[in-house]
Amino acid sequence: MGRLRQEVEPGSVGLDPKSLARLDEHFAHLVDDGRLPGYLVSVARHGRVAHLTTYGHRDRAAGLPVETDTIWRIYSMTKPVTSVAALILVEEGRLALDDPVSRYIPAFAEPRVYESGSGSETVTRPAEQPVLVRHLMTHTSGLTFGFYHSHPVDALYRDAGLENSVPSGADLARTCDVYASLPLQFEPGTQWNYSVASNVLGRVIEVVSGLPLDEFFAERLFGPLGMTDAGFCVTPEQAPRLAELYGETDDGGITPIPGLPLHGRPRFLSGSGGMAATAHDHHRFMEFLRRRGELDGTRLLSPESIGTMTANHLPDNADLRSFGSAPHRLPSNAGVGFGLGVSVVIDPEATETPSSRGTFGWSGVATTTFWVDPTRDLTVQFMTQVRPTSSNTVFPELRRLVHEAVVG
């Protein structure tokens, strides 16, 4: 078990204590108003934690407070971890970004692309090019999610039992075969659409490595990086530290809801969103990325691989607003591109919140987020457990408040 600790005073690394106090006050107000159960926020500069706050409850009904060793469902913040795992195999020469996915998952050998119609009247055509590993990592594969309700293909996902991305009782291998049986929403490489692609990438990792995804993560990432509580399930000893999951209510409050099942090893190992971790674990992962593939003398990736991961891979340096497919063509995605499993700021002036060029990171559906700002040599994470019903206002406010605190 690891606990995150504050290591230096904010002023010693160019952070303004008064601005950080305003940050804490803002989020404490959301807890006191019943909009968040509790939270943890950490801000590190030059590799040292300079601000660390816990407030509120990890379980309101039980009266259990948020602590520095609380375990959080990080959902889609799993995706960058999956990308790092794949890049380890790339560096070993066992996988290549331009490999066709069908080399590892034969069901993807003859993908078809949506043309028109819906339901049983859907018209498709053969894809002009294969789905590549890089398409999975950049979310340009043509895959989608069943819960979007925005395109005839996502309706086909729901018809196939993929409302929650996995058929009942299926493992990762079987689930990926179901994905492959459905049409792609668009020609691979021609649009960005956030999707189940990281699950497929997880299966590729399993096939190439010969290990289940959880074992590969544990042996090749979590162990070497000292991520002592990270994983796809919690042990009986860890379970009391797991935060309760909440959902927003119509009146602006929150109520407990079923969460990602973590008690016992899951049959479905989700490379898209299956992980739980402490703030200590995730700080270790962020610092590994900030240090360009090395932490405490352990190097898992070369600086060049981290550079590739955190560069914009959208064609012609496009941003998500222009290259994304509905429902992702949103104003908040202006000035933000996408790398291999992380978003990347490419035009700070176009973004709606203060940011630096090259800042990269990602978020989870339970209102968890992180980013690494190479320009300011800054790593930030925010942990809570609330699934919002509409657009999330926590992240823009967090970015603004952290940005205001950087004074040196």
C-alpha cells in the first residue's frame, strides 16, 4: 500500500498558496452543497508534490472520509495505461503501430463500413483499408460505443448486447469478436470517434504477450512502477478503502449507484475502463510519463516512445472539434488533438480553458482526471466518484484554478 504525501511547500516550486486555497474552497463548496461526495486533488511540480488535499467522504452513508490511500475507479484513465502496455510490446519488436489488427484477432480480417439505412436494412461495403493498431490507439478505427444513441451503428451495438460495451458473461476475446462482426461507423483513419477500441487493444496485448491483460499490467507496469494498489479488482484487505460510486440526481444532488464490479477478478478485462487505483498509484504513472518513460531508475519506455504517444496523430494536425464525429464535435474540443491514448493540446488559444501547448492527459466517467504539462513541468490529478448526467463542469474549473496558481 502506498500513500501520496506532500513533499514541498507550494511557494518553493512556483505555486501560489492563496490560489491553491481558492481551488480547495471551490471544490469543498461542491461537497458541502451535496454535488460531490468528496475529493482528492494533487498538484506536483518538478516531480515533487506541492499541493495535496482530501475533503469529504469516500462513503457518505458510512461516514468514511476520503483519505490519501482511498481506492478510486478510474474508468477511462485506464486507456493511457493500455497504450503504454502496447508501446512496451512495440519497443520489443513484437508489435507495430501499422500492423493490421486481424493479424492478432482474425475476426477483423474483412471489416465492413456503414453506408446507409438502419437495423435490418443497414447497407455496408467492404473497408478500403484494414483496421490498424494505431487506429485503435488514436480512436480512428471506426468502432463506437453502444450508449451514444447518435448513429445507426451504435444502435447495432445495442442490438448485439453491447449497451455497456460487453455481452453478458463474455470475456475480452469473445467481446472483440462481437465488435468485429459489426460494421465500422466510417473508413478507418478518416474520423475520430471515442470507442471500444482500447478493449480491442487490450486483446491484442493478450495475444502478443501470451498473458491475460491483468497479469501483463501487473508484471510489466504496476510492479516496476510501484503502483501497489492498481488493478482490475480489489482484495478483501483493500475493499474497505474503495470509494462508493455516485450518480447525479435530477435536483443536482448525488445518490449511490452500482459501480464497476471490482470484488473478485472480472471475467471481462477492460482495457478501456477496468482499472482501480489510488492517488499514489496514479501519481507514479503520471511521473513516469512526465519523466519520459523512466521512474526511480526503472525505464519501461524510451523518451522517443513517450514523445510519439503524446504527439497529435490526427491528420494535418487537426483537432477533435474538426476531425471528430458526432457527438464529439464539441466546442470544448477545439485546439485539442489526440495522441496514442491521450488528448494533446495543440492550440492553447483555441481551447476554452487555460492550457499549455503539449499538455496531455485524459479523464474518467466518474469525474476523475489527470494531465501532464511539460511546459510548466506540472502533473495534476483529481479524484472523486460521481457519474454526471450531463456535461461535466468540474474539469474546466480545475484547469482554470490550477493555471492561476502557477506563478513562477
